[in-house]
Amino acid sequence: MRVYHLSDPNAQTRSFDLGSLSYRILYRELWKRSDSDEPEDRRQVFIQSRISIPDYENLKDRMQSNVVEADSSSAGIVEDDDDAAAALASVDPGIPRIPFDYTRLDLSWLPSPMVRRQVLVRQEYKDAMASFEENQKPVVLTGQPGVGNSLFLIYALVDRLIKGLPTIYAPHADAFFLFRESGAYQFGGTEMDFVFLRQELSKIHGGDVPGGNIDGTDKGWILFDSNESQAIPQWYSFFFHTWKVILSSSPKPSRYNEWAKQQGANKYIMKPWSWCEIYAAMPLQEINRQPTDRELWDAYSEFGASVRTVYWSCVHRSCVHRAQYLLEIWFALNKCQDPNTLFPLGDGGWDDSVSDVLVIVGPATLDGKIYRGIMHGKVATPFIWDMIHQHAQHLLGSSMRKIYNRLLSGHLSRGTAGSIFEYTAHHVLSAVGTQSYAIRSLSSGHNSSSQTQWDLSMTSQAVVFEKISQISGNLAPRTYYRPLNSNIPSINSFTFVDGTPILFQFTTSLDQSIKVQGLQRVANILPTKSRYRKKWKLVFVVSTDIEPGFKYQLYEPPSRETWEERVEQYVMGLSAEQLFPTAGMEQVVGSSSADAEETNFPPHASESSMLAGTSNAVLAALAPSLRSVGATTQAQRSAHKRKRASSKSNR
């Protein structure tokens, strides 16, 4: 295959297929011609937009401003506020909304858009670009399947065209694209040869290549998409040693480890999509039916931050399609015999058939610092955690205990251990039956703390609620109340014993400030006359390794003397043995399966089976569909997954 001169001004448009024509137009419209060529003189492709997000996560008081200022160096323009939420089929009137500013890349003007016509430019893409521009060292770009690696390559290509920087874009083995001062060119992956390209460019330009021919001084980028057609770069890298290779790959280490080792490449792991990003990108999807706010949130709550799964499940919101996803989780749990697979760390533990369904991965974090080169994974959602406790007891017990202890002892992995601690502690404390725990009081002064034994027995099934107003007036003693989405700041759960509110906050950290807003939300559901009749008890439920050193915690905002007077602080430790007992693993932490079921207060009665934490109810409601789908052969299931992958919204 020869090298085609896409930007040849004498070439006829009809001589190009739509794909090649798109790259020809992209180069013509965006490439920086000279130092005096300003971005605003070219086509504007980066557009600033705003959308109002339903605040299911109680982000208003927690999220920092995400306003993105237009970057003139990237041809950014600012639109008037555009509430794209109107494009959704239905908004949820009972949920407050918050503004979310974002950048979108508009490629709808191309005859054959690359990947998508409109792309939400995640802040992750901008952060990655800034990091990659620091040096020319090769890098492996990875993260959760569907995190947007391929979309990043498109964003990086457009950004570099605007800046007039030499770039090779390699989306497929059959089609590589070279963009430089002399023009735009297309060639096959097998022709990725330095000497061959020099010869071909010399022929195309009659020996006088504008700006000079490719040589060893070029400091371009090679944007390589690792996919089924091309796993890793196959060209001789010596002659391209001044070019920075960015290899986009799945998180499976065996796919890229050998290449990365040979090239001395860094690893850069992107964060999973946030709720705000998933919501903002939904109207940009090329689909026939836009989901309601509730449908999108339910899918996000159940299946996690995998955008392709969330979008697909929303578009095909039928009982059968939902059963398909539940079966995928079932099959993955059944296949998973090693709980290590649920927590892939570093270069090990990833299993496509298990991790892709059950796990969410991202970069390791510690004390607010992100370690982009270290991958940490965990169970994707509380919904899946509940399915593990209800239907995959073989993953709990001594094996999970060992993993938990190992993660807890690691400096960077302690946060992952914290997620295990939180979800499992819910099951321990909510179990119906006699329960007694050693509780230590915490004093703000110099008074010594004292330890007593508390009876925290629950006499009725746990109640999982989405909005705290749903349980107002329905409070019962010795019942475990658990907010579905952890949307009560500082409060993971609460109960009432002898008329005293007992609030629980889970943590594996020695410092855990108390959000006054969370206390106020609980106060609002209590009768006014008896609201503060007895002092509240706030119990920090912690891992036993930090219990001896755990001290009185501060309120946020500070200077809240009234709450300090109303609330007594305590701490209790839960050991790994209490979290993961080895005896009676056929039941949930010593309780019967019936006891372990949870009563839910859904926003709409017809949607009760859509809430996380209701796996038993869901499976019962979908039994006919599950039986029907369960009869599907393995070949049919594989065909379904291939079809879904071919229609994915993001990679």
C-alpha cells in the first residue's frame, strides 16, 4: 500500500472514501498554518456548555466548582447557558438540580465522524494531555473499559492539529494517518517504516517536502489505539525514538506489559466517569430514545461508572434486557472463585470475563494525591456487593478476610479496604438478632474515655431509603436505617434504641470530620418535641487496627457548640473475623436469608425493583424473564455481548 496525500489541493473529493475525506477536511480546517494563524481564524470545535444535573448524590455541598474556562489555544468558544437536560425524556421533579459546566468536541460537520459526532471532553482528557506534554516518554493509557481511551485519542489529535504539532493517528491496522506541516497522509500499518515514509513523502512533493522531510529531530506523537486489529505497535521503534507513543489499551496487563517493559513506558490510569459526566454526555449519544433521569440514575447506581453498560441498559429498558444484565452479574459471580479478582491491583488480578462486569478500576489515591501509574480496583456498586452477600457466599469467609487484611495494611490500598469495610459493616450491623459490641466513649476534653458493652440488637428488617423524607413518620425502634446512596453527609446509617438516636459513621481513617448538615437532615425527620429529648450517640465504626488511637472528631463547619452539646461521640472496632466469619457462610453474617432481606422505600412503587440493595426482590420479580434468558445458550450470550460491544458509546 502506498502513502496517500490526503491534503493534496489538486485531488478530487470523489477520489476519497468518506473516512479519508473526513481526515482531509479535519486537517484543512484545523491545522495551524503559521505563528500568526490564530485559533479563532479556524473552525471552532471546542464548545463550552452547561447542563443542570439531578443531584442524587448530594453533590451541591461536596463538589468543587467544575466551571471550565475557554482555552483560546484550543479554539474554545463559549455558548450561552444551554440546559441540555431538556433533551432528556423526563426530569425528576423531586430532586434538586445543580449546574455542570463542560466542554464538548463538535465533529458533526465531518462527512464521516470519527467515533462520535459529539464528544464530551472529560477533565480527565485535559489532565492527561497536560501530563503527556511534559516529556516524550512513551505511555500506556488505560482504565475502566469504556472510560474513554479512544475518545481521548480523538481529542488529542484535534488539539495537536490546532496547535500545528506533528502527529500520527493509528486507529486501525489498515489505516494510519500522518499530520505534519507538509500535509496529511494515509497509509497502512505495515508501512509504518521511517525510511519508507521519507521516500514516499519525497516522491509526493517532488523531492522538496514543505518544512522538511521526517527525520530524527521530529518530536511528534503517535496515538495508537490497541484493539482487535492491532494489539501493540509492530514497527521498528528505533527510527521513531523521538516520537512519543501513547498506547490506549484495556486494563488487562498481559495486553501491553511486554511492550511497556521494552519501551520503558509509563502507565497512566484514568478515573472512571462521574455521575455528572454520564448525565451530561447522555444527550450527545446517537440513540432513538433518551432515558428519564430516574432510569439513568438507576442504571448508574446498579451497574457503576461503565458508561457503555449504563447507556445500553437505559436505551433497552425492558424486563428481558435488565434480566440479561443481572444474568451477566450472576455468571460473573459464579465464575469468580478467587475474590482477588474483585480487587485488581497494579499489574495483576484483571479477568475480562469477571472484572469487566463486577469491578470498577481507577488510579490509586492517598490523602488527596492521585497515583496515575498504580491501578486499584474494587466492587463496582453497593448493588453488586449485596448480590455477593446474598448469592456468592463462596467469595466471603477466610479468603476475603485475607484480602481485606492485606489491603488494610497497604499504604495505597487502604482506601480499597475501606470500601470493603463499609459495605460489609452494613450487613454485620443490620443483621436481625442479638448483637452486643464493646463501645468506647470519646471526650473532647481531658476526661478519660470509658468502655462499655452495648446491646445493638435489631428486631426487624433493615430499611434502605433513597430520600430521607420517605421514612419521616415511619421510624421504628431497633431498625437499621441505611441511605441508599450515602447521601447523608457523615452518616452511613442509624437506628433508635430506647428513644435514643444512634448514628453510625464507618471509617478506616483516624481523621473523619462530622458534617453538621448530615446531623441536621436526621433531625428533620424526628418529631420536634422529642428531637433532642435525649442526647444523640454518634458511633464511629472503625477497623480494629485504629480503634485504640481513635479520638474525638471535629465538626464541620466548626464552632457548632449546640451540636457538641447534643451529640456524644463513641467508637467501636470491627475485626476482620467479625466482618468475615468462616462459620455459617451459607447465611448472611449469622442471620437467615429472610432476615437479611431489606425493606425499601422507592420513589415510585413501580420502581421498587430498581433500587440497589434489593437483589432478592429483583430476582423474584424477574424470575420468568430470568428463566427465559437462562435458557439462552452460551453462544447466544456471546453474540449478545459482541453486539453490545459493537454499539458501545465510548471505549
